[in-house]
Amino acid sequence: MVITEQQRNLFRDEGYMVLPGVIPPEMLGMLREECSYYLGYFDSMMDAKGVQTQDISHRGKRYFINNRYRLSNRLWQFIFSDLMAEVVQATIGPEAYLFHEQWVVKGAEQGMKFSWHQDSGYVKWYDPATQHEPYVTCWCTLDDVSEENGTVYLLPHSRGGTKNRIIDHTQEPGTNDLVGYNGSDPGDVLIVPAGSIVAFDSFVLHRSGANRTNRMRRVYLPQYSAAPILRPDGKPWAMATPFLKNGRNVYDHQGDSAEAFGPFPKKETVPA
């Protein structure tokens, strides 16, 4: 894959770049299989609790399943791949940590919309004093995405006024979404094939529409930061798994195992 200077400039100036169809077919197949497992996993968690809604996930309609990659023996191969290393270096530079990862799935025919927000708006909601630099969200499509099945809409920095600031968000009753924009700009719609990566920084305002088709809309979403993003107590806000050092992949799979890290703590959701 070659990331062009034009794509790099667009990310630097407006906060995003679009890389159509760059995920290899075998890797895309693996991500789809893993997604099916995690959907069943999350539904079983809801069944055990006797709930239909958990945080901003709504059963059968919209799922955000986060920070579970250590339960898989394959997901690390994508998260810390040469492909993702190239995307990360082109966006946030030669030093990188895995900050957060999640599945974002909209159910067939009833997949809910998602409101205008910045990903960093969710960090600020939980930590109002945060001063972190933008991290990068890699919106990886497992299906062809369109306006009909709930693709993402981006508001470039020049129109959102967001290049250097995190907007205060309000919580939307009923959905638990955080909302950072109520203006009339519809944003730029992203229509790309399965296996694409839309990389945008965490200050970019974005939203997504409802899924009106008879098939799910599935996205896998790893997020990377140039430095650990810390809570007021000095602990990592979500994760801070080393990935790149001076442009070299330093990920240690053997050391980054479920056994080494123990039980998963509860994490706040950082949607996109």
C-alpha cells in the first residue's frame, strides 16, 4: 500500500484520509469471523444480565464491543500488522500505542443512527481536564458502506472548527449518545467498499445514519495514540499497548496475553 502525499496532506489539514479496499481478503475474512463471535459473546452477556441496553449498545440495533482483543488468538495480527503500522505512521507518526479497539455493528433494518460527536469528546466527558493530543481512529469496513446501511459522515476541521479543540458534549436522552454538534452542515458522506480504512483524528466531528437494509453493517475500529492517554490518577485511560518505537514495530505478543494481564477491568466506551 502506498499512502500518497495528497492523502497525508488531507489528514494534516482536515483530519482524515480514505484508503479504499486496502485490507487483504484473507485478513478481511478473519475480521468477519471474529465479529460474528463477539456479537454472540455480547448478546450472551446481555442475556446473563437480563438487559436489552448496555451503555450505548442496544441489542439487535447497535453494538459497541470494546477492548476484548486479548480474548482472540488472531485479532492482534491485524491490529499490529504492517498495514496498520503504515497507516499509523502516516497519521500520528513513528511513536504509537494501541489506545482502544472495538467492534461497531448496526443491526439489519433497525440499526440505530449515531449522533455528531468527537471521539475525544467521550474522553473529556469522563475527564474534563484532559489535555491529550488527537489520536487516530481507523474505521475499517467489513461490509460495503453506503447511506442506506448507516455509513459515517465527517465534518472536516475547516468546517467544524475542531483542529485544535475538544468541544463540550451533552448527553442525549434515550440513546446515551454524547452530542457535540447541532448545526445544519450534513458532513461529507463516506461511501467505500468492504476492506477500506477511513482514518480520522479524534477531534473530527462525525456521525452515522441508520441501517435501513436487510443486512448488518459491520466495522472494526482500532485507535492509536502517539503517547499514553492518562487519567488524573496517572493510569492509562483505556489501554497503552506499545506498537511503534522510532517507526519500528515493537509489539510483544507473548507478553501481551490474557494470562499476563489478568481479568478485564470495566472500561468506558469510546465510540465512533
